[in-house]
Amino acid sequence: MTNAKRRVPNTERQQHSPRGHARAWVFLGLVGLLGLVLVLGVGQGAVYVSPGEVLRALSGAEANPIVTDLRLPRVLGAMGVGAALGLAGAAFQGLFRNPLADPYLMGSAAGAAFGVTLAVSLAGTLSAAYSSSQVFAALPSYVTLFAFVGAVLAVALTLLLSGGASRTHDLILAGVVVGAVLTGLTTYLMLKDADRIRAVMAYTLGNLSFMGWDGVRAMALYLVLSLPFLWILGRTLNALSLGEETARSLGLPLLALKLLVIGLATLLTAASVAYAGIIGFVGLVAPHALRRLVGGDYRVLLPASALGGAVLLTAADLLARVLTRPAELPVGVVTTMLGGPFFLYLLWRGRRNV
């Protein structure tokens, strides 16, 4: 009996342990933090709105266009993008069995940036009069479609060059090569005029100022479509964490399931990049931090990472608007300042444990 218990994966035994209560508290804490950053995020900016006014506007008791038309879609968009990046990051970390994997590993960010730059090039020279706070005001309406298609095609090219989803190390190397080539092409297009450089640079640094209700609805749709399927695939990711041979011994169609995970995670990543630009470290930090709190069962870690990513990006956007008020920083700069030291700490700790 003792030996049988030892062979049971930890992720299965933890469901019946007192840790389940701790997980419930983690989820409750994340939901509470999400509500807090929602109220604070809607109230902060160039024009301060008190929490009471925010709550009255959200309940419909008082009309406030600053809240309902400007701040609320931005904050909800940050939640949607953060949730998508956190969810995609957890899926890729499980797929590659590497806690340092992130959603941009397969060239999707470089593909999206190239798509945006190409859209600008096709639109011609930008007007020099547009303001940095409305970076996409002068861009064509199809720019997000170009970003989405660019990200998807970059991942498809990575899969083609690597020989398929079964070769994990080749996937990573192919993603680096595809990303480098697309970055070079993006730089070439950017150098055609100064206004194009400003627009695309602001995009690549991550920017939520152009997030509207259309973006909020789109991100909600992608999350609703992807989260249930990824949650079902959590058992597959749990099996992969024990090794591919163990997963095959369970009779799982690994190639098809891997492609499905890659497709869903890429969909979330591409949508996030299309609507908010390239925002680093959210998809790395959120799953890694939540894994220490809820454990390695991906059926728990995936939804927890979505909530954690939403909290992290919304809080980062709040800081981006407060630190240099009345101006604002690109949110990608804030996530890099927060996530960069965390990543270096992970590398340092990993080397100490070798």
C-alpha cells in the first residue's frame, strides 16, 4: 500500500489534502485583489475620480463618461489581456515542461509587431500631428487584424521549421530564429520615416490607452472560447509534467493534444498582442508565482494563472498612469521593471540549485 501511494502523482493526491482549502483562499484573494484594482484603476489617471464616484458610476446611479467611456474599458481590457497572457504562459510552461517559458516563445510577438508595421506601411506616411496618448489614432482600422495574422503565421512558420510539435527543443530554437528574422524586417519597415518609428515603438512597448469596448468584448470572447478547452487539457499537461514516455503510456494522443494547446495559447497571445501591443513578463511571472501557491496541477494552475495575470497587468497599468501623472508610461515598461528582477532571481536560484 505504501509503494502504491508513492506512485500516485502529487497533483492527484493534493485534491484530497488540506491544501485544497488553501487553494480556495488563494482564489478568493485573487478575486478580492481584482475587485480592488478595478476600483482603483478606474479612479486613477490625469483626472482623479473618488472610489465613491466610481462605485456610483458602475452601479448606474450616476453618469460619468470618464468612468464608463474611458477608464472602465481600459481597466477591463487590461484584465482580459492579463488573463489571456497568464493563461497562455501557464499552458506553454506545461507544454515545454519549463517554468521559464512565456507566451512569446514561438515568435508570436515578433509576428504581431511585423503585422502592425506592415499595416502602417500600406497606409502610407503617418500624420505628425497625432499625440502619443492616442498612438493608433492615425492607423488603419485593420491594424489589429494584421497583428493577429502576423502572430499566427509566425507560430505556423515556427512549427514548420521545427518539424512539428513533438520536437520541443527544435520548437524553441525555431521560435528564436523566426522572431529574429521578423524583428529585422520590422526594423527595416520602421526606418522609412520617423512617425512610423514612434507609432510602432509605442506599440511594441505595450499600450492600453487605445483599448475600447470592442477590444474588451473580443478579449472576453477569446477567453470564453479558450479557457474551458485548456482546463480540459490540464490532465494532459499534468501527464506531460511526468515525462512524455509516461504520457504516452497512458494512451494519450500527444501530437494532436500538443497542437491543440499550441493553437489555443497562440490564439490568446495573438489577440493580446493585437489589442495591447507586446507586454512582457506577465505570462512568465503570473504562472510561476501561482504555482508556488496552488501547486502543479494544471487544472487548478490554469484558471489561477488567468486571475493572477489579470491582477498583475491591471495593477501595472495603474502604476503606469500614476508614476508620471498627468503623463503615463507604456504599461510594457512597468511590467518589464517588475518582471525583469523576478526573472533574474529565478535564474540565480536555478543556478544555486544545480
